[in-house]
Amino acid sequence: MISWSGRGDLVTLRTVECSTTVSDLGGTSLMAGFYVNELVLALLRRSDPYSELFAHYTATLASLAVAADDVEAVLRRFEMSLLREVGYGLSLNQDSVNNVDLSPAQRYEYRIERGPVPVDASCTSEMIFTGAELLAIGQGNFCEQTTLSSAKRLLRNVLDHHLGGRQLKTRGVFAAMKRRA
């Protein structure tokens, strides 16, 4: 919880309460925490209340502190929550052309601002997913590695679109860490 007073961009910080501290995080979890912070700063409007999102933010940091093996799934769930809270929630259960439930075996191209559009086998795009993958992502079910990889690809593209060309520094640091490992 944070409280401040003042007008405009120059305010005086009055109190800060934090239930999870950065010192609870280490290694990949710490970098994931920085990534979550960077997303929040990049996508939220100043002074708008996002109480539900910040409850999820706190839970995400707590999960990162204890779930070192599940960092990717924790991040995907937070990204989904963040997009939903800022008004960019993903439509992952209905075909946006025919307004019918997704078919698990059908291939879809996910179009940002529109949703899943059925495509045939000849269509190639970075945003092609099976109905089963989209349904699992929408349910936050990341048990299968293929679903987790698809969720990362989908959410990266959607977030990049809404970031409007701004690059996230933590992504570069993550990549450098993986190259060194």
C-alpha cells in the first residue's frame, strides 16, 4: 500500500507498506520480478487505481519467491491479468469471425484487437495457434510445455503491440543471462 499527497507529477510520498520484498527473490526469480515491475510501469496510467491488479502483483512476487521452477507460468498468468486490468484482455474462447466456441483441433491466427480467426493449414504466421492451445492459455493451464511456449509467443506479441515500440530492458538482460548459462 502506498499513500502520497500533492498535485501533478510532483508528490510527497507519505507511507509505503510492502508484504513481499525484493530480498525474497534471487536469480531468475529476481529478474522476473524486475520484468513484472517494468511491465507495470510501462502499461499502467498514473494515478489510476488498479487494486485487483496490485493484489495479483503481490501474489505474483510471492509466487516467484517460492516457485523457482515455475517462473514462466507465473509470468504468463501475471501478463494475462495485467492485460485484462488495463482493458486489453484476450479473447481466447470464441472464434471472432463466426462467434462460436473455439474448436480444439482448428488452427487460428490470433489477431490483436480482434481475436482468434480460423485459418487453413497453408497459413503461416507467428500468431498461429491451435484451438486447444488458446483454450488452455485462456484457462491459465500451462501444464504442457507446448502451451507454455505458445502463451509466451502470444503474450510477447500482444504486449509488444500495446507497448507501442518501447523495448523492455529486462528482456535483454534475460537473453544475456541465458547466453552466459
